Amino acid sequence: MTGASANWGYNTSAKPDTFVIWGIFGGAVGDSATCVTALAADDIITGISVAATIDTFGVAGTPNGAAVPNGESRKLWLKFLSPTTASDTTTQTIKVTVGCQVAE
């Protein structure tokens, strides 16, 4: 994830000038309730690249972001928790990059 400004940063909990973004693969179209309920600490997106597994960025019992077969797709649900207060009230841009690699 990139794009945090000099005044805004990311963390595992929202606080002044700090936001949180969770990401999770899985669930059916329109099934945001299942995904939101399943969010855990290992689903928090930070500036460190982390590979998806069944549990990390995944929902048990649903298609996840690990070992996606050729020709198939996955839905990525995001939850954003804004800073509790912001010293910089200008428009902020946050970029989340999703990549893939061929399984060995």
C-alpha cells in the first residue's frame, strides 16, 4: 500500500492521522456481511507485501486469494476505517496494489 501522506499513516487501529484498511478475498457477490464478520488482524493491509493464504486475506469455506486456478477470479472486499481526527483535511490518496504469481 502506498500513498499515505506525510500527515496520514496506516496502522492496526485508527487514531489521530492514522487509518486502517482490511482486505479479504471471498464471499459471494453482495455478501459483504460474511466478509466484514470474518475480518481479523491478519487481514489488515500495511506497507509490507504479504501473500494471501486460506486465512490471511481469506474467509474460511469460500474461494480465497491463494492458489487461484487459471481463468478464475476472486472478489476483494475492502474495509476502510478513517482517522479519528485529521490534521491534514485535504484530499488523501491511498493506493492498494494486488499482484499475483504463478504457483510452483
